[in-house]
Amino acid sequence: MTHELHIREMTIEDVPAQARIRYASFGWFISSVAQQEVWWRTTLPKARVLRLLALRDGQAMGCAVGGFNVTTSEPGAGYVQVEVHPDHRGQGVGSALYQRVEEHLRDIGARRVRAFATEDLADQRWAQARGYTQGAHDRYARLDTAELPPLPPLPSGVTTASLREVGPQSVYDLDQAASVDEPGDMSFDGIPYDIWMNRYWNSPDQQLDVGTVVLVDGVAACATFLEANLDLGKGMSTGTCTLREYRGRGLAKIAKSVALRKAAQAGIHTAITCNDYTNAPMIAVNDWLGYQPFASEYAYLKQLAD
């Protein structure tokens, strides 16, 4: 008796099934189901996203998402994610999902598409077999928030405050100004304030009392963000940004040191962070804090059209 693979478009009710696949697939993935539902609801129509779920005998085996990357000014920049539960790999599930998503990307006029593959060579060969070329390399590292180095002394004129105390407009302005030179294969060219508020500031995992801003003579110069799944006791650093004119002063070290102490007090025992391997200054800060690398991921890129 054959058990046919059934692929259909996802609905938001499928997010818990998608989450189970992600938790099983990636040791660094901690976002709550509620957070993933926020991602769904805040996806812009112009992203032209297609979401697919693969089922066999009613059981979710894999999922795929693809559409335009709307945070870059690169014309026709797209993305695709194919995630198959580890128990169901090697059965053609990912290939069937991917074929449907690439057809969609071609139909909407995507030109250059970015996917990701773990350090698992089978993942990388899978991407290469579909015409993808390896790009940027990201490092995932984690630490125990109970074991931190001493808090660095605050220089004259330097103070710290939580994201909540500083307020969304000032944090948004800092985030957008400091994030434009984030390393990677596609430029980041900003997010409209209303989308940023809904997707990040007001998201259920965002820890507004843990995330920390460093102010220099009253100017918001550096910020670090932390999202957490409190049911798991795990947090994910989702960005540390410093205005260009304030870099090299140790502000990121201060911001992260303060935030991680507050994370420990909030019941977050494990903190995870991700850095592009070319981002030496940030990796140096994280190594000093005690982060230990445990996984890595590669970007993979494919030119669909000129």
C-alpha cells in the first residue's frame, strides 16, 4: 500500500506543525509558536509569499516558504526555505516542496534567490544539486547566563537603559541607522516603522526589559535585542547595533553584559547568538562573554533570471 505525499498551501493553523519541524531540525531555533504566527501576520503582500506543507497519512513531514526579500533594494531578490523533519529526510519530500516553490519564484519574477543550509554536508550537496552556490557563513554560539565575566566599567557619560525605557522611536532610529552595514549576501535597506513595531517591538518573544540600550551623553548609541521562549528558558540575540561614530569604544560589550544579566534574572538560562564569520568585532565580544560555537549555517544563492 502506497502512502502518497500530499502538498498543500499552509494556513496559519499549520504554524504549530511547522514549529515542530523547525525545533527538530535546528538546534538554535527557539521562537515560540505565537512569535511564528506574528511573522505570518506581518508578512507584506508585496513579498508574494507561498507557504507549503507536505503531509503523508495526515502527518506533517516538511514545509517550504518562498517569496521576495522586501528588506533589500536589490531588484527581484527572493528567498526560499525548505525544512524537512529529520525523521523523514531522504524520501523526496524536500525535492517535491522545492520544485513547487521555485516555480512560484520564477512566476513572480524573482531574479536572485537566497536559501540556507546547515554545516551538514548532505544539506549542502542538496542545495548545490539545485544550482545554488555557497555564500556567507554564519556561526551559532551559546552560553550559560549564570557564568558571565565581570561587568565592564562604564566610561564617563555612559549610561544604560532597557529598550522599554528608551522607547520604540529612538530604538528604531538606532536600529535602522546601525544595521545597514550588516554583513551578508544581500543588502539590508530598512523596514518601515509600522512593520518594525508589529513584527519586532510588539512580538511576543521580544524582551523589552532585557534588551539594553547604551547611551553616550544621552545619545542612544548602541542597542542589543533579545527574544526569548520563556517556556524553554532560552533566549536568542536578534541583533546588536552601534552607530558608526561610536564603534570601537566597547559599547556592545557593555550592552550585552547588562542584557545577559537581566536575562538570567528573567529565567533565561541559555543565550544563543548568530554572527557572520566575517564580523570579527562582534565575534570577539561574544567570545569574551563566553559564548561557545555549536553549529553553523551557510547562505546559498541561485540566479534565476538576469
